Amino acid sequence: MLFNEPLAYRMRPTAIEEIIGQDTIIGPKSTLYKSVKNGFIPSLILYGPPGTGKTSIAFAIANSTKKDFTALHAATAGKKEIDDVIYESKLTRNTLLFIDEIHLLNKTQQDALLKALEDGTIVLIGATTENPYHSVRGAILSRVGQIKELSNLSTDSIKKVLKNALSDEKKGLGEFKILISDEQLDLISNATGDARSALTLLETIVWGSDRDDIGQYIVETDTVKEIIASRGFQHDKKGDVYYDLLSAFQKSIRGSDVDAALYYLARLLEGGDLLAISRRLLVIAYEDVGLANPELCAQVLPAIQTVERLGLPEGRIPLSVITIELCLSAKSNTAYKALDKAINTVKNERAFDIPKHLKDSHYDGATKLGNGLSYLYPHDYPNGWVNQKYLPKELLETKYYDPKFGGHEKLLGMTYQRLKDLKNNTK
């Protein structure tokens, strides 16, 4: 018998013991598991990628308690729906309210929950794919007991989910004769860390397979590969994972790990956002390579322009070259760090007077003011340098730039130190 509901929906856990792959969150040794078993349900936020079990955990907790359970989706629930739940809860104080995608609630809707959370009218479980510290009001976070971050499921956990679905005769595919190999299940398990997607893949693969004379579904490896490939790459340009990918890409280059940088570049490329990749490469060049290899910094923009001209897939070629070069280059962040120190001075101290000999003298009356009179023109001196004071007198001993003696910056550092020594010797 074919079901009307999708396999992923039917296989949703109905008790906390059935949750797979999130042992640190709600495994038998976790505090949340023990709390539920002891009859205490804390308000909490479940945060993580799609398909990691946020909704399943909420429903499993609800089924493991004697609380009145109400589920809302923030995309469709308004303030009225929230107010109605709270009003009914005041009579029993026994309501467990689950709000999916809680980050979509506006300020007014979130504010409606505050008093009910504070006085215990409701217990709230919120689920979100976005970092709650960025997307949920601090007043809500301060009133929930815990924030639990869920991770993508391991391949072993996904495989266990798939095997459960294949053997379950009531909710899964157990009543059907299905010939599928362990290796084919591995292919599905490795295709996603998302249980919902894995079950959807399995269902699509089974019903897309031929049947033999005895009605058995014969799953072919080519069918598995074809359906996995047809899913496309899942990439949310507004989600936390997207920004985490950009962060991991930059940090891998900064750490000179070529293989990691190429992996994260590949994931970003599959998302198709060349603009974000290009902007991040420019930042990396000047933030992380900087004075250690300024010639390479100058090559990044032409490489990006080449990528923009080529588009994908050819654009991946110059991207691979410039990424590997940035990875293996000497690194230095001294330039912008030096500027940040100077900016800090400007922000936190008064504006000091510019020395008179450095002030503009190209206007009538400058001479009468004494501006520029004692300025020494460096080009008039051997080697193009002459000792004179440039900083305001209050900052004469200030040092912003602290060179690293590696890569090209070694030469710059030696020059910087030599000039410092010359100034000290000619005081």
C-alpha cells in the first residue's frame, strides 16, 4: 500500500528514545533526556541545519510528556494565534508550545511570548536554522533555559535512519520487498547530513526502480547516482552555513591549508555565488597576506576579473590558482593592525596639533603664520631622506607598525628598523 504522507514525515520519531544521531543533545546520558524522563521540560531553542532533527525532537518530547502540545510555524502564525495559545494556557499552565522557524517572528510576536515565558504560563520549544544569538531577541533567550545546537548527522546515523525506514512495516517501507545493497545505502548516506533529505532520496530511489517477476524492487547503483545528482547542491545564501563557509574558506587560507581551502571553495562554487567568493579573496589578500607578498595581492583583482569574464565552469581554473597561491604565500596582517592602532588613537584621544613645518604653505598668509617654513624637502638630501619630526609632539614615541620578518616584509621591516635607528642616532 502506498502512503499519502512522505516517508520522512511518517518516520518522524514519536519518543525521545527513537531520536538518532543527536546523543549529545538528547541521548540517554544527556541532561535534556534526564529532564524529560523526570517530568521537567525546560523552555529551549533548538538551532541547526535543516533535517537535523529539531522538529522531531520537539514532537518526541511532546509525546514523552503529559503536557498539552501546540505547534505553530512562525511563517504563518500571527500574534493572534500566539495570544490564543497563551490565553488557553492560563487555565491549565500545562502547555508545551513549539514554534518552528522562530527567527521569523517579528518583534511584536516575540514580545507576546515574554510574560508567558517568565511566569510559566507556557513552556516554549523554538526551532531555527539561523543563529539564535543573531535572530532571536535577547529577552526571549534570557527566558529560555537552554540553547541546543544540532549538527548534521554522521553517515552512520543516516544509514541507521535508512535501515529503520526499510524495516519498519507500519510507517516505513518494510511491507515492500526491496533489494538494496549496503554500498547503495552508503551512497545515499554520504550524499547528505540531513535525515529528511536522505529519506526523501530513499523513497524516490525505491519508487524509481524496476520490479522483478515476484514484485521485488531492484535498486540499481546507476539509479541511486542519478537521483542523488538530480537533487542539485543545497546552498542558502542567507543562512548561517553560508557565512560559516566563507569564514572557513578564509581561515583555511590564513592557516595555509590548501586542501581545506579548496574544499570550502568547492562548496561555495556549487552555491554559484561568484561575487561573495571574489570579495572574500580580495579581503584575504590584503588582510592575511598583505605586506608579506604585495605582488600576489596585486594579482588577485586581475584573477577575479578573469573569473568574471569567463564565468563558470571555466572560472574555477583561475580561482584554483589564486586560492592555492594565497594559501602557500607568506602571511602578514601587520599593515591593517598598524592602521587599527592609529584609528584607536584618533577615536580615544584628542586631536593633536599638526607640526607647523608639515602644514600647508601654498596659500597667501601661510608664511605669516609660520606654516611650512622649516620643512625639509627629503628629495634635496642624499638617499632621499632627512631626519625631521612628523608625528604631533605628544605622539613622538608612538609605534604603530610592528613588522614581521618574513616574505617580502622582511625587506620592509629592515628598512623600517634602519630608519628608526637613523632617527635615534641623529637626535
